[in-house]
Amino acid sequence: ETWNLELGTSIGSNDWVVAGSKTASGKPLLANDPHLGIQNPSIWYEIHLTGGGLDVIGASFPGAPGVIIGHNQRIAWGVTNVGPDVQDLFIEKFNPANPNQYEFKGQWVDAQIVKEEIKVKGESPTVLTIPVTRHGPVVTPIMKGITQTVGVNQAVALRWTALDRGTIFQSVRLLDQAQNWEQFRAALSYWDVPSQNVVYADVDGNIGYQTPGRIPIRAQGNGLVPVPGYSGEYEWTGWIPFDELP
């Protein structure tokens, strides 16, 4: 196993599936090693859900409605992180005459203003005022080191797929009920964030692989450095269609 001096061995999941033609039993073998570090309380817990048309066993997160990784009576699946680039930083120009407005395509647009109250023991609460543009929340106050490194001193907003309303639990519900490859892929069409490598096996001897996830298509640029948000030239124009994913 490769050691990373900064991250230890907590990062770097594995999953794999072997066809029955390669096994002693003649049936597929599927294994999953999700590397999330040991902590208390635990991230993962094992559950077996039965009833209401469900008979599924595996691992889940506290509060998640369903089994995230596991198998039912007919199919099994495992996941590891794909790690596509789904975060972009957009440089914003705010109106000197009105700090609640920002520029987009030559027009001043009202930002959404979100107030977050942070309760501090023994002190009065701290209230953070966060402007949110069409690209997401302004994150400059918490990333001064990063913005100085890339030479950006304007306001920077974070565009991130995980900040949009998602459908991953719809995917998990359908995945827990899936009985074959077609239903498995239909379930994963709702798996938006985070994108995963998902391996598959079933009792009929089939094996497979699918990448799901909401992965942006950029009008231009590659998302590696902050880009102007005010020009409209670097917008996300949509998502890679599910049927075009591996």
C-alpha cells in the first residue's frame, strides 16, 4: 500500500469485480474497500433492511435512507471516488455603489445575501454575511492564502455541483431495489454527487462498470484556475449526458 505523508492511508479506495470464468465457484466475485479513516462516531455502519419490497444488506451513513454499498438478493455493487473536476472559482466584480450587486454581462445583478449565525461558547454569536452570486457563495474571506497564490485579490465565488439540489438518495433507493443491469444503470442515472466508480455483479453471472455523476461542460477553459465570472464566457453550459459516461 502506498503511503501519503500528509494523508496517511485514509484516502484511496478500491473496488473490483471478477467474472465467474476466473473463479473456482464459477460465480462473479465483487469486493469493495472504501478508504475513509477510522473515527468515532464511525462514518460507515452495517445494516440489513427488509420489508416494503426491500431485502438489502451492506454499509450506510448515519441518517442516510438506504444502503449505500452492498447487495440485495440479485445484484451487488461497490464504489470508489472518480474525482472529476466539479469545482470552479469565478472572479466577481461587485458594485462600488452597492456592495450587494455584482456584474454579469455588463449588468448589475442583485446577489443573494445569506446570514449565518455562529454560536460561540461564553461569547456573543458571530454573524457572517455571505453574498451568493449566480456562481455560488463568495469564499474569498476563508481562502486568502489561495487567492494570493494565484494572484487574485477580487471577490471569488465557488461553483460546485454539491451546492445544487441533488437526487442521490433517489438513486440509492432505486439501487437498493434494482434486480438487473438495466435497473442498476437506471438507478445510477440519478447519482449526481459525488461521482463514483461503481462496479456491478449479479446472480446470473453478469459483471459491469458505470461512472455516474454530474460533471460540468464548460463554455471554455478547463477549470484549473480562477476565471472571470462577470464576462459570462466561462459558464457551465450543462452536464455530460449519463449515456456518454464510461
